[in-house]
Amino acid sequence: MASTLEDKLRPDHVPILYTYKGFKWDQFFVGMFGALAIFGVLMKLWDEPFWGLIGPETADLLFKIFMPIGFLGECIVFIIMGFIKGDHHVEVYPTKKQKEEVMQATAAVAPREAVTVNMQLPESVKAIIEKKLMQEMDGKMKELSDVLTRDLEETKRLLSKTNEAYAGLGQMGDSLLQFSNHLKQIEGKLKAFENLDASMIAESTSRMSKQLDAANNGVEKFQTELNRVSEKFKNF
């Protein structure tokens, strides 16, 4: 059945030819005998054949041998080539009606030539594939859950450190506030000390000296009384 326009319109007496490269004996022999004929003639025309390596007698002998063989061989090959078939071609000009017929025939054949492939797998193979897929999915889900667990633990650890940092900042703020209050108190005491008069300081110093002298006299009297009581105990 014709599948293309060329096959449909090809006459019955014209074969289908597939061209390819191959070895041709006629060309080989034409080349070989032609080379022999030229070589023989060259021996005749060369004044010093092979640059004087062979003598005139040898050159004449080669001419008498190779020249006839070469030309006779070429004559025989040319005669044989005259009986070999050459390339021919026939021109076919399809009409519009023929083209339409070919297109309709191709469209009608195409659905019948379509091949339906049933890709349904056996139940046993499907079960094996589903089991393998479930195992792979379980492995992937476990990996994903492990990753999420690690991320959650890391997030909790970071939150804990953040809370500790906030607590430390709060304590630091309280300490700074207390230190600021102490500085204010010291500043107030220093200002009060600056406001003291020199005469008041001298008067306080004199009064403290007198009190110390009185305390010293009292201590001496108490020492004298202890000595007296001690002498009485000795005499007793």
C-alpha cells in the first residue's frame, strides 16, 4: 500500500532504488590499465628513465610490455562499460485530483494504523511499587519530622537565652538605678559638707577635744580607784 505521494505515483516498471557508496570494478580496471599505458609511453619519452638508474634497453623493453597491455586493457574495459546500465529517471507530474486522493487515503489509513498500548500494570507489581513508595515516603516524613524537631528545640533554646538576656538587662537596670540613687545621696552629703562653716568645724573640734579630755580624766580616776581597791585586797 502506498504511504507517500512518490510511491503512489511511481510507475510499475520503475524499481525503487536506494543509493549508497560501493566499490566499482570498471573504474578500478580503467584506472589500472590507464596507468600502465601512461607508464609505458613515459618509458619511451623519458631521455634518462628513472634518472639514469636503468638503461635505454630496459626502458624500451618496459615500453613494449606496459604500453600495449595498458591500451588493450582500457579498450576491453570501455567495451564492457558500454553494456553496463546507466542512471535514468522518469518525470511524473501528479494532478490536483491525484494529490487529493493520496491525502484522503493517508487520512483513512492513519487511524487504522494507530497502535494502542495498554500500560496497566499487574496487581502484584502495583503492590510492590506502592509498598516501595510508602517506605520511601515514611523515610522522607521521618527525616522531615527530625528536622522540624531539631528546629523547634533550637528555637526554644534561643527563646530561653533571650529571656535570660532580658532578665539580666532588667537586673542591670535596677542596679544602675540604685547606683544613681546612691550617687544622689553622696552628692547631697557633699553639698551639705560644703555648706559647713569653718568656725563651726573648729567649735565642734574643740568640744570633741574637751569631751575626750574629760573621758581621759575619768579613766585615770577609775584606774586610781582600782589600784586602791587592789591594795586593800592585798592587805586583807
